[in-house]
Amino acid sequence: MRFDYTDAWHPTVNPSARMPVHHHRHLGVLGHADGILNEFPRRRGGTTIRLPRIRDGRLHVLELPGRSVFAPWWLPACDSGAVRHITGIYNAALRHSEPTTRERGVLARLRNDFALRCAEGNRDGLTVGEALWQSAHTLHRELVPSLPELTLTSLTRSPMRHALADALCRVRGGLLHTLVRWAEQEDKHMWPLLAVATSPQGVPLRIRLHARSRRLDISPLPASEGGTRPPGRPAQISEDELIGLLNTGCLVPSARLSALAEVSLHLGGTDVRHFGNTYGNFDTLSTLLTAPDASRIPACADDADSWHYADLPHGETIRYPLHLIELAACSADAQADAEALINASVSRGAPIPLELKGDLDATVHSGRARLLR
């Protein structure tokens, strides 16, 4: 039995230049187009819109203000509050005076396409993250028709969740005991985001590990800065209840928890492959579980699953990647040039560094021109 776990792409309101390379790498590494959409939230992850401006030979980046802290990607697309959470980010950007006419058109298109997919998601059973992923994926493939077609599915809807849940039931030494030992090894008293889940009332929840008291608890996940958290104190949750939430499609595991399930599957004889960053989790678990083979589970080195196909100098040492909204707001000629940059980046295994020109159109065009010399 083969089990391919992918966590290399997560929903975002403005995908970076990693997306095209991710698509090519996904097919190149795994040999198929199916995968799991990583809907585990990161603080402000994927919820910030930035606008680049080239002035006086330097790159200036405007970050549009937002209140989102953790986006509820895994909630059903029929959840009106979750949909408002994401459309509100686009609406705030559209209310801002800075976006150009072209940028406003792209922002409105993504917002409207996302909202439409959410409305239709009642029929298709999509999550909020899947609807946003499909909107961005569709636009990117319009701009770059050679971009591979992928199908990424929420773990909450994928049958793969049952295999992960079963694996967590069979962790050597017990799930909670192993997690506590892991946290103690890192000298962490608490892991604040071991997993996220959904209550029967549709409230986004977080599950925390308390190493000192050897327990798990569950409480509402904060959504926005200054927002009020739903009433109720954290409630204790057992490892069996955690596994049950995963089985029923109401839980998304963190990288640590999914890695533990993958290693447990591997130790049970399943051929496991991991596409995405591992942050050394397999190496750690090979020691914790006395399982040297776990460190040899095929996986990408960190940040080798994908990279920015093109980036621009931003200050002395920072490179700023192109984003989907920026590329979509460029001229048709610049968009056509992006395909050559993507192919060159995939071949080289590294970003194509762009030199700043008069504007973004000229910068992208100049990058392709240098490739042809």
C-alpha cells in the first residue's frame, strides 16, 4: 500500500511565485496530480495582500492592513462567517486608495469567483480553503496555460483521514505519551496548535498540548485582532476524542501530528511518501520511537518542494517574490514572459533574479529577455 501525504500548498488570498513551481514539482516528484490541500492555519498565513511599487530605482512594498489572525480554511464553504472572513480581506483592499485599476480588477475577480464557488459549494461540499485554492489555481492557469492541472482536496473530505486516524491509534507507546516526550525534548511546556477542529456549532477550535500536566484541551480559535472570542473556557479532550474528530472530518492536524501519523503508517508496513517541508520531524520521531527507518521516509528537503520562480531585489539582502495579483495585473506581453521564467526556474532548481526596471511590466519582460541572450 502507498500513502502520499502532501502539505506543500495551502490556501492564500494572493498566491506567491511558489505556486507554478509547486505544480511542476508535485507532478515531477509524485507522478500524479492528486494531493491534500494543507488547510492548517498559520498566524496571518495567506491572509495578507501586498502591492509592489518601483520608484526611483527601488522596490517599495505596501502591505494593506488587515485584522485576520487565523483563517478558518477548513470550514465548509457554506459557512457564511468563514466566507465573510475571506471576502472581507479583498473588500478591505478594494476600499484602499492604493490599488491600480488593473489590480482592482484582479482583486474583484478573485473575490467574486471565490464567493461563487462557496455558494456552489453547498452542492459540491467544498471547504473555504478549497474554494479559494480553485479560484487562484484557475486564474494562474489562464495566465500560464502550460501550468499543470492539479486536484488538491481538504483532508476533512479525503478518505486519507481514516488512514491517519487509524495510524494515530497505533502509535508506539501511545499518542499522548509520545507527544509529551516530544514536547519535553524541545523544552516546551505547551504546544498551542497541535491541531484545529470544528465544533458541532461550526466554531473553529484549536487543540493544545500541555506537556507538564500531560493533557490536551480544546478551545475557540481567535479569528481577528481585537475580536471577541466566543464564550467558554478550554475543555479537556482525550486522545480518543481527538482521533474521532479526525475520522469524522472535523479536524486538521499540525505538521507534528501528521508526521507522527505518517511514521506510524510507515512502521505498520505502508509505503509512505511526503511532499512538502518536514522541519526535521521524521528525524525526531525516528529517535523518539526508536525507529531508524523513519528518517528515511522519502520527503523533500525543507523549501525544496517549491520556490519562487522569480523575485526582485528589496533592500540590501531581501528578495521579493512575484505574486498572482501582481502578475495578473501586468500586460499580456509580461504575462506571456512569465511562462519562460517559470520553465527556466524549474530547470535550474532556483529562482530567476529579476532586475528592477521602470515598472513591473518592464521588469518581467527584461527578465525573459536576459534568458534568451
